[in-house]
Amino acid sequence: MMHLQLRHELDLETYLEPSVIALSDGSVHAFNRAASQLLHPTNSISSLLDLCAGGAETLQTYLRACSGSRQPLIERVSFDGPDGAVDYRCFGNVLVPRRRNRPATLLLRLFPVLDTRFSAAAERIRRLTAERQQRVAVQQFDELRSDRLRLVEQYCFVAEALRVVEARTHELQDEINHIRCDERERIARDLHDHAGQEMALVLAELRALQDGAKGSAKKRLDEIAEHVAGIGRKIHHAVVNGRPRIIEELGFYRAIESMVASVAADGRLGFSFKKKGSEPDPLPIDVENALYRVAQEALTNVLKHALGARRVDVILEFTDRSVSLTIADDGIGFSAEATEPEGSDAGIGLRGMRQRLADIGGTLAISPRFGKGTIVTATAPLACGLHGSAPS
């Protein structure tokens, strides 16, 4: 036992903090060098209770608890030193367990509570840690903000790209609709001008033959003439069905008025529509088609290109020899050089509008409006094109 105690006393110097080997009754067996410098024990002091600055009963209770515990216990104790009483945190654990008549041997390690060196170092470490955490938080915040701005920019870019694609899709759809209508009208004109005229000539020849035929030959010629007339009626229906359906349902005048109202339906444009003169009955089909498409294109141009326009005025005027359609807006107007730019789409642009009217002998005039804006005037003669007759 003495050999074990001696070994513990020799190991005591390995601890840098003040350390004491004592019994559970407070008797001191050894101090290490750090404890000797801080506590300055004299040869006459043989018990820790003599060094305790206050609360000896608390120290006795703590020593007894350490002797019966397998884990180190921590307690705050106060010892007298050269500079007065100093508070320590005491870490106590058992070296030799308690026997029948012998108290347990304890190792007590003392850590000053108010050591300014440790306090300053700890404060500096806490400050540096807080500053580092703050820098990391600021850096993370900046990265998150950068990521957010980048995402917002990408979202705006994608949204603008989608808007452009959607606008272009609508434009292409309009072009396709115009091209489809143009092609139907061209086919209808070709059917009337070529197939219809040829059918009329064939029917005239058949009727001449009917006058000189008798018996079964005359009957057969009557059947052929009726069959040819039926084909002529089918061609006529195909030509009529090439017109916009709204003209078939409402008539030409009401169809133009309905188009103007639909263009201004979203509230961005105010509008007025006037009809002058009496609409002839029937109105030539090709005149109806041409003026309807010109009105459609002119109103579309007001929405697309007449910046600042708040009102559009439409006048449909009938005279004995012609019909004219005038569309006027109050936008920023135009320059003479910009009325027909190079590379514009002739099928749906101004040249396309002029071509439609030229095909029926009409004209298109574009001029600045008094004050500001643009006036588009389309004029078509009534004595032209097909009037709805079929070979009979």
C-alpha cells in the first residue's frame, strides 16, 4: 500500500494544475509544485480543512462524496493563499478505495475560477469565434443573395423569352390564317375565272346542240346539260364558301362593324363606326372578301404599330359606283419612307393590301391624319369580279 501511495506521489508532478493527494478525512499526503506555490502550505498544516477559507463542512461533504464515487466529482471550494482566498473548481476522484479502518485516498486537481489569464484567453477565443461566425454568416448571406439575384435574372430572361415566343407564335398564327384565307380566295377566283367560264362555254354548246337534236339524242343532251349545270352550281357554292363565315352570317356591313368592336373589346381603344349610303344587294363577293381582309390587316396594324393610339374611327361608304373603307387612328403617325419598308411581308403587309385591291381594280391610300395618326382608305369599284352567278 505504501508503495502504491509513493507511486501516486511521484506521478503528481505530471499535472500542470495545482494537485493534492489527500485522504477523505482531509489529511494531506502530498502537494505538487504548482499547489505548493499557490497554497504555500507550512509543515504544521496537515489537513485541507486548515487551508479552507470557508465552508469546511462543505469540503468534508465533498471529500466523502468523492471517496464513494467511481466518477470524478466537481465542486467549488475556496483555499487561502498568499494573496488571500481564491476560489477553485476541484476535480476529485479516488486513487485508493476506502478500507475498514482506512479512509480513501483521493486525487484533487484545482482550477482557479477567476484566473485572469484564462479569463482573457477565453474571452478572446469567444470574441474570435463570434467574429468568425459573423463572417461566415455574412458570406453565406451574400452568396444566398447572389444566388437569388441570379435566379431572378434567369426568371426574367425566361419570362421575356416566353413572352417573345408567345407573341411570335400569335404573329405566325395570324400569318398562317391570312395565308390560308388568301389561298382559299385564290382557288375560288381560279375556279370562277377558269373552271366556271369553261363550264359556261360547255353549257352554251350543249344548248346549241339541244336545239337541233330530236328523240333520244335530245333527251341525252338534256341530261348532260343538267349535269353540267349541277357542276357549275357546285363550283359556285365552293366560291361562295371561300368567304369569311362571319360575312355569310351577318352580312358585309355588320361583319365590319363586329370586327371593329372586337378589336376595341379589351378597352385599350375607343372606337366609332359609321355607314354612309346604301349597301347594294348583292355586293360583289370579291369586293366583300378584299375589303374585309384589308380592314382586318389595317386594324391589326393599329394594335401592333400605332404607338400611343387611343381611338380608331371607321367609315364604310357606299356610292353608285364604288365602296370605300376608311380607318383612322390617333397614334404617333408615320414617315413617308416607312409606309412600305424593305423586307416587309408582302402577303400581310401594305403591299399585300394593295395587291388585294389591285386584283379587283381598287386602290389603297395611306396618309397622315390631321393632328396626329394615320388614315388608311381602301376603295373598290362595284362593277368588277364575280357577283354570285353560276352557269345555269
